Amino acid sequence: MCGLVGVVTSVDVGVCLYDTLTVLQHRGQDAAGIMTSDNGKLNLRKDNGLIKDVFRTRHMRRLTGQMGIGHVRYPTAGSTSPALAQPFYVNSPYGLALAHNGNLTNTEELSRDLFKADLRHINTDSDSEVLLNVFAHELQRRGNIKPTPEDLFAAVSGVHDRCRGGFAAVVMITGYGILGFRDRNGIRPLVFGSRQTDNGNEYMIASESVALDSQGFNLDRDVAPGEAVFIDVNGTLHSKVCTEPGDHTPCIFEQVYFARPDSLMDGISVYKARLRMGEKLADKLKRLRPNHDIDVVIPIPDTSRTSALELANRLGLKYREGFVKNRYIGRTFIMPGQSQRKKSVRQKLNAIELEFRGKNVLLVDDSIVRGTTSKQIIQMAREAGANKVYFASAAPPIRYPNVYGIDMPAASELIAAGKTNSEVEELIGADWLVYQDLDDLIAAAAEGNPTISRYECSVFDGEYITGDVDEMYLKRLENIRNDAAKQSKKNGSAKHHNLVSDLHSDG
């Protein structure tokens, strides 16, 4: 999961991109990067770390130009080396820079084809670099000195013919404009918007609508599945559906966890969807535990607050903030290694004893992934004096790996994989546990946009909508991307840090 932004304006875009990436920081805390184009000269700064750490005043002064793209990253594929920070760049044709959110499911095949048939070199193990080179090759095949919008759309069509998986991308074509496109199923999100200035229309393409809001852009609409939008340097918008769209199946985990509540995702208010998740979870709890003895409902900050509040209201229970969150600790489920996750949970949250002492507490979380956070938090609640600790998840049990851009690649690391709800209940140490039903979760999202009939729910139901994921693929993915493999890659990256430094790094 990553955050993307592309901007074409009549003034320098560096500060605008920086501010927008700050708003999208929740989508990636591992690395960040910005590339701008100033009269044909490209300016790049990227590195591992948070936005505030990657960009200093000296970098911002060099990020001049009236168009640019930015990226924040979680390492869902590839290593954590600084060389994998985005945007990626190739000089042929025209000079192309790409920022990508998602995962390709046929990366190995594409890498072989790029080397043997397209004669292109891939410098990293990132599928984003593969995607860029596929697009570059398809565009180069057009053979025009000056690319037209139709050339770009034809190249995107070629990308769809060759690439499978979930992806959204923004591409800067030096001297010509910025292109955004989305996979044929619309798994990964992408929106665009405009603002009117004295110098004409200015445009932004981004992962979430909140990015547009923060810079005064109006949300025009979502990029449709299989569609590409191109904003040229004159501020003219061009769009085209470049492939036969599949079923529109956006990732439902955006609604559960990833997106900010003030975003609109595929026409759905994330905030309203999470309210409905709380309502439906409350109704299930009433069915299962009509004689419950819950004294207070406490959310696990931050993303569960909306659901927990509505659940408490629906059940007529007290809602209290029982945990204080340290804002400077990253998301724990995505951290490599159980020991690091356990340590970070204690650093991230601190219990307010007054809200727990002598009470039967219902803790509400957005989901349970590896179970590390849940177990630790339940223990913290007991240490704070809770009499009984119940646990409710606003999402169903996560039993299957994700292959479309979420860092859940190994089923063996998911606490609910191959286990009953009672077994998970025992493992996390809850007095009882209730999960959201998948049908209710889908209904909570679908109410916001009835035109979407299906969602990407593979982590819950094991159904991979691209049709190219089987047990052999999942096993290979687990071997490559499990905790042990990640740690090995991390150690290798640290050992050879100076050797794999990015080719276009601006220190």
C-alpha cells in the first residue's frame, strides 16, 4: 500500500507535493520521494523515512517546476533499500518517472520478457520498476518524436495486455504532462480533481480525495477501472478507457483501515462506511450476546474509533477513550518480525487505568491481522484492572494472504488462518471475541455506492479476482515475503547500503 500524487499547475509544485504527501503519510511511512520537471530538467529527492525526515529546505529549493509526482511507500514487494524509494525513472523514451501503488501478480514473467524480448535492464526487485519499463517499452513502440494523448493511451492499453494484479500509477512524461491509470478491476484507488486559477485549470491526481481537499482542488471523480487520464503541460485534460474493464471490485480494506475517514473512495464516504460497520457489528453482538454484561466500549485508536462509537450508541453503552496513542510509532502489523511488533505495541499505546479498573470492557478494533496487537492490548487492559475483556473486530477473520498491494503475503503469519474463532479468542486472551460478518461488511460499504456489486475481499474469502493466483503462487510468495525473508533482505540492504544507493539520489 502506497500513496500517490501528480500535479500540473502554473506555479512551482514542490511545496504542493510535499504538503500533499504529508496528508497521505498514513499510506506509507517507509520511504518518500518527489520528482519535478522544470523546463525539461528533472529534479528528484527520495529516501527512506517519513516526509519530514526525507525533505529538508535545501531539497525543496531544488524541487522547482510546474509539474511533478510524489510517492510515500510501504514495502509490500521488494526490500526496504533506499534504492526502492519512488518515483522510478527511465530516460527512454522522453524521460519517464513513475509512482505506483499496488502489486503485479506476474512480475517474474514480465521481468523475463523485459530482459529477453524488450532488452531492458531491471535494477531492483521492485514490481514498480517492472511496471515502468513495460509502460516505457509500449510507448517507445509508437515511435513518435512527440507523444500524443493517443500514444499514451495506446501504451496504457499495452500495459493492461501484459500486466496483471492491482495497480494505480502516475507517470510524468518530461515536457508533456502527467498520466494516471488504474487496473481494470479498480482494486487500488485513484482520483483526480481540478481548481480554477487566473492562469486556467490546474489538476491533481492522487490516491485519496483528502489529498485534493488539502490543496484546494475539487474532486472531479474517480479514475474508472481500466481508464487513463492525461493532463498536458497546458492544463488540458484527456481521458480514455484503455482496456475492457472487468468487474469494478475496489479493495474493501481501504474502507476498513487504510483510507482516512475524511476521504471518498469510489464514491463512498469512508467515515459513513465505518459508522455502518459499527451498527452492523452491534446488531450481531445483540444477536449473539443478548444478555451481555458490558460496562464500557473502548476503541483501539485510531481507525476503529468511528465504528466503536456507533456500536456503543446502538447498544446504549458508555463510550470511553481508554488508550492514549503515541503518534510517532508506525503501524505494527506491517512491521517485520514478531519481536519488533510486540515492542512497538507497548510504545504505541498506553492505558488509562481509570477507564478499566473493575469494569467489563469491550475493546473494538478495525481488524485482527497477526494478532500481536490484539493480544498485547488485551493484556494491557487486564493489567489496568479490567474485570473482563471482550473483543470485537469491525472486519471478518483475515485468513488468506493479500497479493494486490497489502503487506499480508504469508498465511502462516495470520492468526486466523486455519483456526476457528474460538481458537483465535483463546490465542489473544479475550473472554469472548466477535467478528464482523463478511456480508455485513460488504453491505456497510455498498450502501454508499450501490453501483458497486462486488469488492476485493481476498483476505477474508480467499477469492482472487484476477484469476491467476493459485496455491503454488501463494507458496512462492510466502517464501519470498515472509518475516524471515524480509529480515534477510533488510540485513542485506544494510550491509550493502552504499553499493545499492539509488542511481538518481539527491542527497
